[in-house]
Amino acid sequence: ESKEITISRGLEGIYIAETTLCKIDGANGRLWYRGYPIEVLAENSNYEEVSYLLLFGKLPNRKELSAFRERLKAERDVPPVVFDIVEEMSGRAHPMDVLRTCISSLSIYDEDPEDKSQQANIRRAIKLIAKTASIVAYMGRYRQGKDYVPPDSSLDHSANFLYMLTGKKPDEMAAKLIDLMFILHAEHGSNASTFSTLVTGSTLADVYAAVTAGAATLKGPLHGGADEAALRMMYSIGDPDNTETYIEEALEGKRRIMGFGHRVYKAYDPRAKIVRKYLELYQERNPSEEVSRLLQIALRAEKLMLEKLSKTKGIWPNIDFFAGPLYRAIDVPAELFTPIFAASRMVGWCAHLFEYWQNNRLFRPLDNYVGEVDKKYVPIDQRE
Ligand code: SDX
């Protein structure tokens, strides 16, 4: 007999596991990593400390943090195979395709693939967190036709990333902004790319396979790709006075405004508030014509969207909306936005994978077959 089957499209509203990594309060626009409000971490912490918190479940003391920092520094160099992949693929493939391939290739350098212990997996996570940032920086160098910049061990993780990308040690404000973006993108529950990571890991495939699935998933414009798409929209609006017309036409044409809307947040994404706050702060201190124009467009688009869609349809700005103008303020090229998102989220993918493996169960949902059964096979010369 056919029992009542309800399909949850996109698994909306379905819980897949218990976690202590991250809490999202979608109705009120709140976010916590391991119980700490994101605003507190954004203001006081740094990406290395947040990575430690996510991987080990507590804030490190001085000794633990400096040991963790040393382990990350020791893994910053870009391995040989990555140079070949970046040089062979850049200009012929989307940056996220290049990055996904590089991440996948790192498995050949694993000290002992058979070692499935927790400390071996932490070692893999540290290698992946450190190297993915360096790989993204080298991708940026190569695309600008510039040479590889070796890591600088006097800099922390995200400042070193900016250094390897630009060849210049970032000033204090730029270092704070890039570290902020690394913190804000580090973790966000069972989002699509983390879910992909978990599905792959649930078959007991290895860490590299699982995070490669995560990176492949993050590319899509409905997920990680929205930050670049939102900035491109701002550039095509061009003059702030075109903003309202552009947005209204897009909405009339049922086109999505990238950087708005979220499956869980039905309120202002708390991360977007933080990005906007620091962007406005930076703009006051280091005014630039391009950024102030982008900021005006973003604020006017936000104002219109809040009036038109937030109250009625629960569509609010998300982290991707103000990310572009902020990255432009520190000279990060648009094609690296999603790769940076991946470099940051690497710790979230690994932390969720290790947590899920504590109580692993193969993901195998059902689909409801609605076709015919036992159809008659007709030999080909009797078919119309
Ligand atoms: C991230 O999950 C995470 O946590 C992700 C993330 C993370 O940190 O990992 O937070 C990062 O991916 C942020 C989201 C980035 N994506 C975008 O900005 C792309 C634009 N946003 C959407 O396409 C959309 O809002 C989603 C994909 C994010 C969520 O989609 P849902 O929950 O599946 O909602 P839906 O597509 O069913 O839309 C519901 C309605 C539709 O209207 P109707 O067809 O019912 O009339 O809302 C409309 C949509 O057309 N809508 C939008 C819109 N987003 C949804 N309309 C205009 N502009 C938008 N951006």
C-alpha cells in the first residue's frame, strides 16, 4: 500500500546530525561558533585561534596557540604538483576548478594514507588549511603574470595569505580585514558544501576526497559563488543612480539578486552586518573612489531590497553581499573571492567531518519512484 510520502526539496527542514560546532538562529539572525557569538570572535579573535576552537572545541591558551601556529606555518609551502596544475589550468579553467584540482592533488603528499587516527586527521586538516590559502595566493599571482611569493613566517595565517598574493606585507587595517573574512567564512553548519563533505566522508572515503567534494560544491552561484556575482552586479550597475532601476527590473524579471536570501536566515545575516561595519570603517580611513561607489550602490540596493523583499518574503542580505566591495578595498581580485571562501571554510569542512566520524553513518536517502514497473521489452526492430 502507498504510505504518505513527503519529499523535502533540498532537504529543507531536515536535521542530519547533532553538532557543537555552530549554532545558527535563522529567525533572529544570530550565529555562534562553539558557543561564542560571531560578533565577539570577529572583534577579538583571529583565524588561527578560531580554527583551533573549531578543531579542538576550546579556545587555546598561549602555549597551545603558538604550537598550533607553528604547525600551520610549517605547512604553508606550495608543493610541486600544484605549480604544474596552476600553470596548466589557469586561464583555461574557472579558479574554483583550478583550486578543486589542487586540493585533490594534495593527497599524494600524505605521510601515511593508511593512518586513520584522529591525530593523523588533524595533521591533514592543518596541511589543508595552510596549503589551500597559499595555493589561492599563488593562483592570484600566476593570473597576474607574477612569480610565486614564498610564505613569510613572521606573519599570521591571513596576513601571510595577503602577502603571498600581493608581494607586500599588508598594513594593520588590511590584515584585520582579510583575517575578518577568514573568520566569517570559517564555519556555518550543514551548508551545501559541508553537507557534500559529510556525504563523501560518510562512505569512509578520506579527508582529501571529502573536502574536494566540498570545494566542488562551493563553486555554484547559489552558494559560494554569490560573492563574485554580487560584485559583478554592482559593476554592471556602474553609477549609484542606476541602482534602483536595475534592482526593480531584475525583480520584475524574476532574476535573483546575488548576496540576498538564505535557506536558514530569515533575518539580516549577522556576518553581513559585520562585513558592512568594517567596510564603512575602512572607507572612512582609506577613502577610495571605486570602493565608495560600490558601497553607495550596495547600500542603495540593500535599502530597496529591505523595503521590497525582506519583510514580505524574508529575503535579507547575506554574507556575500558586502564581501565584494570589502575585498576590492584590499585589492583582492574578484575571481579569488570564492577560492578565499574555500580556503577559510576548509577548517569548517574538516571540523564537521571529524565530528561526524565520531558517530558515522552512511548517508543514503530515498527517492520516491513514481514511474511504471514491469514494462514489456520490445525488440528494436518492432519499435516505431
Ligand atoms: C551562502 O547555507 C549556508 O549556510 C550558506 C552560506 C554558508 O556560509 O555556507 O551561508 C553561504 O551560500 C550564502 C547564500 C549565497 N547565495 C546567494 O546569495 C544567491 C542568491 N540567493 C538564493 O538563490 C537563495 O536565497 C538561496 C539559494 C540562498 C536560498 O534558496 P532557498 O532557500 O532554496 O529559497 P528559494 O530558492 O526556494 O527562494 C524562495 C523564494 C523564491 O521566490 P518564489 O519562487 O517562491 O516566488 O525567494 C526568492 C525565490 O525566487 N528568492 C529571491 C532571492 N533568493 C530567493 N528573489 C530574489 N533575489 C534573491 N536573492
